Amino acid sequence: MSLIGYARISTEEQSLLPQREALQAAGCGAIHEEQASGGDRARPVLARVLERIGQGETLVVVRIDRLARSLPHLLEVIERLEAKGAFFRSLQDPIDTASPQGKFTLQVLGAAAEFERALIRERTTAGLASARRQGRIGGNPGLRARDPAALRKVRLARQNGYLERLHATAPDWVPQVRRLRPDMAWEDVLRIVNAPLPAARRWTQSRLLRAVNAYVRDGFLPATVLGRARRRESDDRLPAIVAAIKGADPEITLQAICDRLETMRERTPRGRSKWQPSSVKLLLERAQRLGLLD
């Protein structure tokens, strides 16, 4: 099992050395280090680690507070790891999601988080009802007065919330965008991104472009992905699409590529809707000659 370490400090005055030594002693082959506030969820290094971690690998930290400062954030990260078949371990806390004991601890934490959310909802509802009975108007006075500082805080909170939601979906689209843009048009990138996803998780082009722009703005993707798509000969388009599907999953079978192309409603070179493995094989060979496959 591959162990991937993550170490974080908040200020330059702190040292990463103790965390680095503890992670090395635990057997971490790679250690990713970052200086950022624990309350800041938009951490580029952590985002890249979560994006690239693979099935069967384990993200290791020295203490939970090096990864997250709140229980909801911790559970969110662990859910992202579980969705990729990866695990989480804290060296100084009783959490190792690869073990039955660690999973039990996680279930207890999840129940505690849900209980806390229920209490907050109940207190909020009761407070609003009491305010209405006393004739008070709810809401932020600064927002009602259109105070610039209050408006800026709300805007930043919304941006942070949007980034958190994007981080949860990043594995669905970031690798494809990073690999295919600007070599491929957005229409084709979108169809390749959506092909393996269930209908409820598929993207529209406007949503995908908004997400990419946000990731470029915050440094999670290079600005080059927003460049103009390079012109491609019409005969090269199908080999490029097949190469993109193969590149995303080198172990994918010819039949699975056929199924993916049919999901994308891509027509065969002869204009048919039904694909055959032999046609895909010929396109992969052409893609290889064109230098489209690694």
C-alpha cells in the first residue's frame, strides 16, 4: 500500500521538520508540504494531492489538525478519498480508514457532525421565530445598508463555498481539462468528461467553463487551458477523441471505448451509430502514428 504524506504549517516561523520526520518514519514515499492557514480550505497543494491520489493509496498526516480544522471539512476530505478508493490515516489520532477500528471511529465522528448540524438548525429556527415574535427583522444590518465591507465578506464566502463544491467534483473533470486543453475543442472535452459520469453528475459547457475559470484564477490549473483550441484536420478528430479516452484510462478495453463513444453519440467513420472494436483499434493505431498517444 502506497503511503502519501501531507504536512502543513501556518506561518514561516513554524518548522515542517518534525512532521516530515514523522511521516518518513511511518513509511511515506512522497511527502507534500504546504504553508497555509488551517481554516483555508482552498489549499493548492492539498487540492493537487486529492486530485492525483489513486486507488489503494493512503493519505497520511501527523495530526488531524494538519489536514482540517473542522469536523465537516475532515469528513468531506475523507469522502473524496473514499470515492477514489483511497484511505486516510492520522498518526497521532485513532483514525485509519483502512482498518475496521478506524472506520468505526469515522462513523462516530459522522454521527456527531450530523447531531451538531441538527442542533444548529434547531437553534437557528428558534432564534428566527423569537425575533419575529418581537418584531425584529432578521439578516445582516450591513447588507441591508449595502455596506461595501459586508458585501465583500458575503462575496468571499460565496466564492469559498463554490470552490469547496468544485474540489469535491475535481476528479471528474480536472485531469481531462489539464490533459486535453487547448489541443481539443471545448465541445469534445465536455463530451469526454461526461461520458463516464451518471446523468446527475454531468456538466454543461457553461458550468464547466465557469469551473475552469475559477481554477485558473486560483492557480489550480494553468492559464493555457483557456487558450484557443488548435485547428485540427477533420480526419484527425476521431483519432484524437479515441486517444483522449484511452489516455484517461490506459487499461480500458476496446469494447469499453465503443460503449463510451456510443454514450457520446459519436458516429463511426462510416456514419453509423454502433461501434465495433475493430474500428476503435484502427483509430488507436492512427492516433499512435499521429503522436496522440503517450
